[in-house]
Amino acid sequence: MKTSDFDYYLPEHLIAQTPTEDRSASRLLVVHRDTGKLEDKYFYDILEYLEEGDCLVLNNSKVIPARLYGVKESTGANIEILLHKNMGDDVWEVMARPGKRLKEGTIISFGDELKAKVLCKKTDGLIDVRFYYDGIFWQIIDKIGNMPLPPYIKEKLNNKDRYQTVYARYEGSAAAPTAGLHFSKELLEKIKLKGVKIVFVVLHVGLGTFLPVSADDVSEHVMHSEFYSITQQAANIINQTKEEGRRVISVGTTVVRTLESSAKRNGGKVAAESCETDIFIYPGFKYEVTDALITNFHLPKSTLIMLVSAFYNKEKVLEMYKYAVEKQYRFFSFGDATLII
């Protein structure tokens, strides 16, 4: 299976640069897997497709202002750091630009409150650094950091909360779990009132989201690992839903990766655990938990469109994307959504 098999034509003007004013007023393409029928709706219409007893699973990871601008203390050269993964003990895996000239022992200053020392250089442009600071790390990052918007978004984000879900809770993501951006607090309340169970899991989105698939053969691509966590209560509700023959609806590819990773580790059931996953889902993968999927429109040749193709059908997904282009749907992080049932 070739990476080029997942390519499609996308006019640049359909890449959404800003979020919709009303979160739940974005458009929604509803896809019926059994018949292939497509319906043009708005996201708030999702209530029509949710049933009492369904379990809606959301990722409540919080995006950190992960983009930091500093200077090399030795030369004054400008350095941009993107936080990738918290390794513990104030050590972070980061991406740096320009990173080629950063040697072990280099000190990068981000002002009076924060400095970083390069510990080692790794593969794929990743670097381990140790931070030194006065005060509380997260407060400093919140003050000096910038939201790590994807490179295809060129316009400035006036309200950084719009790159955050309304239920975001646990800091750690370098990118937003964007399918959840469409939910408002009011819509979630209506969903609860309909008898739908709402469950939260955590997967901290890493920079692998931004990295293209460089291998020509899909099977040769290696995923970066990401941390996920599932509580006992969440696992119990999800497993009970499956046992009752009800639907588990994953909100976003990050939830899919969390649930399917856990099921793969635990004999088809979701377990309470905190783990790393580098699961790569592409056609041929057997889904064990997810029955319906809410997700945005993804980049051509990306691991995310491969995941969606594994859930549905590669040819049908490409037809769906062609239809979305014809109907002028908005694409990517701030774009419109799909519901695949």
C-alpha cells in the first residue's frame, strides 16, 4: 500500500484559517457506511444521530503554549523551541529551529525566568533539553509561550482559547484534538439530556500530527509515541456500552488511538491504564471499540486520513473528500467535521 494512494486534490482556499464564530455552527458531513449516503448538516444537528445509551468519548488533553522563542547565550542567535514531550525531572523532548548548530551543553535563554540546556540530539530533529527556572514552570510557559498552530494556518489567532476544547483539563498536548473544538458547553448539555453517556480519556497530542509520511510504502512509516491515560470509571462505562450492544462514538483520531491501543493491549477490552502508544492505524487494521467516528477533514497522505480509511474504506473516503471539496467544506484544524456512522 502506497502513501500516494491517500492523496487528493485540495484548493488552498478551503484550508480554514480561523475558527467559526459559533463552535457548533460549523458544517457536518454525515457519512452512512452501510449505504454510502452523504448528508450535509451543521454540527449542532449531531443530536439527531446520537441515541440514548450511546457512549461519547472525548479527549480532555489541554494544549500548552508550546512554541517558545529564545536566544543562544553564547552567540545571541535566535532559537525557536517547540515542546514535544515531557520526559520528567524538567527534561523535555523538543524540536528546535535552527537545530543543526545546537550542540550538547548549549544554553538557550527565554528571558529572566527560563533557560534550557541541550542534553542530547536524537533522530527526526528531536532534542532533549533540561529547563531551569524560577517559579512555577506552567505559569511561566503560559506567560511566554505561544500556541503551536499548524504550519498551514497563516493567520494570527486572536483568542487562544479557540484552539482549546471547552472541556480541556490536563496540560500536555502540542496540538489540539480538533474534532472536539466543535462542541460547546450548551451542546454537550443537550447530549447528556438525551441519555448519552459522556466519557473522557487523555491522549497528549505530539508533533507527529504535523510530520508528513516520508515512506513510499505505508507499512514502513514509524509513528512517534504519545502518552494516554484511561480511568477505571471510563473503562467500565466503555466496556459496559459494548457489552450492551450500544455504540461507542470516538470524538477524533486521538480517542480512536487511545481506545484501540488499550483494546489491543488488553484482549479487546479497554482497561484503566497510563501508557505510551505508537499505534499506526491504516487499512487492514481491525477496530475493536469504535463504532462511530467524529473527525475533521485531514491532510492528504497523512496518517490521519489513513486511520479514517481503515474505519471506512479508502476509495469511499477519497470519494467523500472529493464531494466535500465540491461542496466547499472547510478543511483541517479549524475546518468542518464529519460523522461516520
